[in-house]
Amino acid sequence: MNTEANQDWVARSLAAVWHPCTQMKHHERLPLIPVARGKGAWLYDHDGRRYLDGISSWWVNLFGHANPAINAALKDQLDTLEHAMLAGCTHEPAVLLAERLSALTQQTLGHAFFASDGASAVEIALKMSFHYWRNRGQAQKREFVCLANSYHGETIGALGVTDVALFKDAYDALIRHAHVVTSPDSRKGDDAARAALADMRSLFEARAQHLAAVIVEPLVQCAAGMAMHDASYLKGLRALCDEFGVHLIADEIAVGCGRTGTFFACEQASVWPDFLCLSKGISGGYLPLSIVLTRDEIYAAFYDDDLTRGFLHSHSYTGNPLACRAALATLDLFDSADVLDENRRKSSLMSAALKPLGDHPNVRNLRSRGTIFAFDAVIEDATQARTFSRRFFENALKQELLLRPIGKTVYLMPPYILDDEELMLLAERTRTTFEATLAEAA
């Protein structure tokens, strides 16, 4: 990564671009990858050096970079309609996408509301829930509930239901805080789901008349260090929400679109939420798009001659045809091959390849759910622990891998299109990277 072209683009980016979730000063020593192009599971810099995208470019890229099918769909759409506002107008890609997503929920959820990104989808679901209760004459139901260590985005409303200090402490004065209840994180033991449901019940018994909704990431709390829980927790939570009259919001932004083994994570508990948020992989990693699906009963509460009873939320690119077409092409790829079945086969292969890590003295909680794999590094030295993520990232680049641990949690969330050889390469080089990072701490 030392060619003149690479160095030039890095220097220009550091001078002109304010990078997300980044302390820019850290890039005085932390490498910045000057990506020139992508193909399949690989990203390439200006020198032709390649990096296996082991995290799907922040969990969005399902079927590889420059996928021919998605490319073709976008080129066709570009010659037809690039954008038209969705207020007072409609268009084929938005209608078709809404219909197909509703069908995937067996028509339980529909009325797709389009936005641009995951945090926006969370904001929409929160506002819809609050506004629903107000339209129903229960305006006192305006409080929300989230799980310990949960992450749902970094806009002000989404931060209110996020429990990650790094993201919210600086903006605390702006935030309307939610109730935080016990996480069902299975790393806490076999009884974690039951204990978490008991804690939720206690809150509901005390505050249900004031609670609008509880929001969860079904099966995997991703930014919490890939904290996984059993589907029984979702089933129990759905029952509690029904018993106490509280909405259930499923944040499937990261865990939807097949990541956990089923298209929607909620399917594994045989339940549906009142609001389901999608983003990230829904457009195949091509264009910003998010969607909130909800039930007929909720939609009906807004259907009125009175404008103020309608849902008042928008942005200029709502339901952008190009983004919707990318999503339709992504759904076509799911339909054209046995993607979920093939993912299960690949997941078994990957789990077997990673299994030796489970016996490593510096590894705890080797785990997987669908195409998400994770383990926790055990590092006693506090300074080495604080720098583990950065050092692992740098060592991974030397192994042609793009991986970004969350604290001391190493995770893999690769595109679905990796072949068996690439899966083995990812597993083997992850182990090599881990050993190299530990050796620096010795």
C-alpha cells in the first residue's frame, strides 16, 4: 500500500473527508485503505493489492462487489427512471418491493415505509409507535425499552434506545433515554433468556401503561460484540408484549436478509413484530435504503381525513427507484438459487474450520448464528486489551483480510458468495492474524 497512487488518495482523503466513527488523529498511525475497485468478495487498492471483505463492508454486501445481476438491473433502471418523489407519486420499483417484502412475511407485515438508512428506520418505527398510541387516545404511552448493550443507530432518537456509552455519552444532554433491561446474551449462561424475560416482565408490570414499544435485534445484538441469544427469548417477548399491550420493534437491519440462517431472524421464533426495520443488505450493499414494515391495525390508526393523524415523516429520496431496483435484484438472487440452504452448508464448513480456535487459551465463547461467526479474545494486560482491535485490524491487512473487531470480539460476517477455498482462507488467516496480534502483546 506504498505506491504513489495509494499515498496520494490517502493524503487527499485525510485532508478532505471526515470519516465515520473515527478519531481522525488515529489515522496518523492507523492505515487507511485506498479502495480502487471491488470484485466478488475482494476489494483492491490502486496497487492491485487485494483484501477479502470479511465483514461485508459494514454488513451490507451480500452477493459480492460489482455483482453482474445487480449491475444489470441498475443499468436498466437508470435508463428508465432515476428518481421521482414518493409524496403524491408512485413508481414500479417501490410498489414491487413493498409487495415482495410483505409476501415474505406471509402478508402479516406490509405498508412499507421507505427511508435511507438503518438509524432512520429506527426513528420511523419509534415515531410510528408513539403516534399510533396518540391516535388511539393513549398519549401517555410514550416511553421505550431497549436491551443492555443494544445499538440501534446514531441519530438522536436512535441513540435514545442505544446502550453503548461510546456513541451516546457525548450527546447525553440531547437524548430522551429509554428504559434499559437485561440482555439475553447467552454468554451469561443457560438461564440468560429466562432472566432477561423476568426483568422485562417486572418493567412491564410497573410501567406498561406508559410504554409504547420495546426494540430488540432478534437473535444477535451485533454492536454488543455479537451477543447471541436463543429464539425462545423472542417468543417469550412477543407474548409479554401481547399481554401488556406494548409494541415490539424488530431491528433486523443487520440480522435480516438471511444473516442468521432465515430471511428474517424472527422466523426462527415463529413470531412477527409490530414493526420490522430493514436496511444494510436489502439493497445488496449498493445504495442507501431502509424500510419499515408494520401491521394493518397500525396503518389503520393513521388512516383519516385529518392530516395531523397521518404519519408525518419524509426525506427527499424516499423510495428512490434505483435503490428499490437494487433491492429487487437482491431478492431475485435469493430466489434464483438455494441461497439459504447453501449458506447453511457454508456455515457448517466455516464453523468446522474455526473450531480449533475454541481450544485456544486466549479464546472464549466461539459462537455462530447463520453466517455470523465470533469469538472473544482473552487479554489480561489492560493496555494491550485497549489496542487489540486496532492491532488486529492492521495484522489482518497483512493477511489480505478486511476485519474490524468490536473491542475484544473478533467477528466474521462475509458475503454469501465465498467459495469453499475462500472460506478456508478466511478461517486460516483469521487464526494467523489472531496469533500475530497476541504475539505483539507478549
